[in-house]
Amino acid sequence: MNVKKIQLHAKAMGIKNYSRLKKTELIWAIQEAEGHDPCYTKIPHCGQMDCCWREDCQEIANH
């Protein structure tokens, strides 16, 4: 997902200063707002198969 789409998602969720955050920070803020741990790119070989960030996350986390 590109940064513009992530920013729109963050804006819709009411996340403040979303336009100043980097992609990873945006995703962490969204994860926290949804009640999840901000784990994007932090867990190699993650078992959360239904996560909408999984494909991008695991590509980064496993390199």
C-alpha cells in the first residue's frame, strides 16, 4: 500500500499529524488506534496471516 493511501486511512481514523509521519510510523499509529500492538516490520516470520500489512511487513522484516 502506498503512503498516500495509508495517510487517507490514518486521516479517516482521526490520527493527528498523519501527514508528518513516515510510512512505518503511520502504520504503527493505525495499529495502535485499532487496538493492536505496533508490530509492523518488527516480527520476522510473523504468524498473523490475516493482517492487512503482512505482505509488505514480512518483506521488510525478513531482510
